[in-house]
Amino acid sequence: MTHHSRTDRVKRLTKLSTVAALLLFGLAACDEAPTTVVRHLHSAGSLDFLIDATKNKGPLLLEISGSPYGESEGMVTRRVTAVLDNSLQIRPFTVTLLPGDADNASYHLRLVFNGPKKGQVKDRCTASAVGGSKAGERVDLEATFCRDGEVLSAVDGWIEKTQSVEDEKFAKLLHQVTKELFIKDANKR
């Protein structure tokens, strides 16, 4: 009986150590993942507005302010548009920086990198967007989906320990923000 109980204890301790190791690994992985917070979501959701903005399969107007890593505007634009184009499975869409090319220019997606944290969410579509460069280990993003000055959805996100727009964590941040911005039903979040 003593032999079995000692074997059972060893098995339990082994299982507990495995669970503890997995928990620690999971916590470490969480530290590396992008973080997002939904700041505003229209009561009807926002996906129907995206569908309206791109109903002719044309691109959504995109405005980018700031540089996540101090890189050139062209490099940031190329990477952001490449990641955003068709990034939403439920409603694929593309983006453009040119109002004349947008399917419906009354809608736009505004991305502000490393901007000052001031002002109200309700003012994000009407106030001038002022982004900055990376300061330290963290990249902050304010993403806002707008229609004629009205905030339809707003999501803040950030990542840490990244070096450039080519970093996979940067792409994950953009994907996660996009998924949070365009929700079908605000009540099912």
C-alpha cells in the first residue's frame, strides 16, 4: 500500500508540475500578445456600416497618422495596407489613402500610432489626428471607424517588445484591432 500511495503522489506531483509549467508558459505568452480594448461600439454594431462603406467592392478610405517605429511613411503605409487588405474573413475589404478611390468617402478608418492620450472618444473622427514615433518598448494604436464625423467604433491596442512594422506581432495587432472594430451585433460581444 505504501508503494502505491508513493507512486500516486509522484504522479500527482508530476501532473501538478506540468500544469504549473503550462500556466507559466501561458502567462509569458500573454505578455507577448497584442492587447486591445473596445472604447466605443455603435449600438447596431459596425459590420453593417462596413458593408455599406464597401458595397460596390471598392476600398475603404484609410487615414494613418504617426509612425509605429519611426520608419518612413511609405514603409508604414505599405505594411498597414498589406495587412488590412482582406484581413476580415466575414467581410473582406481593401483600403486606400485616396478619397477619390474610396467606395464611399463618407466612411473612413483612422489609425493613430503613438499619439498623445487626450481627448474624448466621441471626438476621434472630428479632431485632427496627431500620431508620434515609438517611445520605448511599446507601440500604441488608436483605431476608429468613422462616418461623416460620427464614431461608429473605436478600439485601442498596444504591443510591446517589437522592432518594426515587419514584426509578426505588429500584424497580429492590426488583425486583432480590425476584428474588434467590425462587429456584427453590439449585444453579442
